[in-house]
Amino acid sequence: MKATEWELAVTHTTHLFMWIAGLAVVAVLIGAFIWGRRIQSRESRRPTPEEQPKLPPDGPVREIREYRDADEVPHDGGWLTPHELKEGYGTSSTHPSPSQDEADHRKGRNSSFGGGGLG
């Protein structure tokens, strides 16, 4: 066979293979869509907006909003491990702040780390 005949044969085979591969991809996508619809039809239906839980008229239940102060950490330069904290294992105790005014708790928090000072 001549070189041009080989090129035409390869081109024709490649063209046919691409069509078959394209049809296979489309068949897989359609099959995945049908399979997904079957699975979705077996699930329970979604609740309507009227069936969604509503917030009680008097607000959230058992929610307490207050400002709290953290316990002081010793400034002797040492390290504290979790079991050395008062409550132990990372749950440090806090207590309610004497002032519950929002303005008192916002002052000095203008730096990137919340410290507010020069150093």
C-alpha cells in the first residue's frame, strides 16, 4: 500500500473510533442520570417551608448571651500543659465579666491580633 492509502485508513479508523467513544460517553452520562433519578425517587420527600422548624416567639431556648473574662495565665515565663489548667484538658474556666456593656469589651481591639497596644 502507498503512504496516502495508509493515512486514509488510519484517519478513517480513528474517525470511527472517536464516534464510538463519544457515543459510549453519552450512554454512560445518560445511564448515570437515570440511576440518580431512581435513587432520588426512593428517598423521602423534602419538607416544605411550612414544615420546617420555627424559632419560638420568645427567642432561642436556653441561650445565654454574656461577656466572660478568662482566667489569668501565670506570667513566670513557663509553659502550661492542658492538665495544669483549672478544669483540665483544655477547658479553661471562665467567669462572667463584671461589666456586661458592649463598649467596654470592644475597646483596644483595633490591631490585627486584638491586643490594641504598641507592643
